Amino acid sequence: MSLVELAREVRENAYAPYSHFKVGAAVRGKSGAVYRGVNVENVAYPEGTCAEAGAIAAMVAAGETELIEVAVIADSPTPVPPCGGCRQKLAEFGRGETPVTLATTSGARLDTSIGALLPGRFDASHMDKC
């Protein structure tokens, strides 16, 4: 099953009682294992969790810290890009050239990369002492 299909499958488990906007994400770790996440809303906005953050948390909980592929899917007219915070989270665990597939439940796709989603990203090198 493709990463997009795995994200589509897990999307059904999203907890979105307020927006009714379910998002699913899947990331492939360097080991080849796949980790999935969904958005989880909370009545006390903005205390919810994005699908991408959930997938990354599952990956880290399993002991991996490098992702090599990302897929995100939502029921929207066009592919939905990750929010700014999730772009930074993806950049923390992936490389600029790491492929990202954004998809809709109706089959539209946008293939991009972490670097294209977050040009000029902040990384650990910015914290190096002179």
C-alpha cells in the first residue's frame, strides 16, 4: 500500500468534532517503517494536534529520528499544505530534498519537498556559537 493510501486509511480515525475537517498523515522513517497520525481537535482551540505532528511523534516514540518520505491527505478541493509549525517539524526530522506528497480524497496530488515547503528553514546550525 502506498504512503498516500496509508494516510487515507488512518484519516478516518481523526478526531475533528468541531471543524469536521479530517486529515491523515504518514511518514516513512529511514528504517523503512511507516508511522501514521491524524489531527486531534480540542474544544480549547488551539490545543489540538496536527496529523503531521502525530505521525512524527509516533516515529520518535518508536525510536526513529529521520524521515525519508511524507504523505498528507484531506477532503478538500485542492491538496492542503502543512501549517507553518508542521513545516518546521518536518524540517527537523527530514532533509530539504525529502519528498512530500499532498493529496485530496478525490485524487488530486501535489508532489513537493520539505525544502520547497520551508525555504530558509531554521535549523541547528543557526544555534552554533561563533
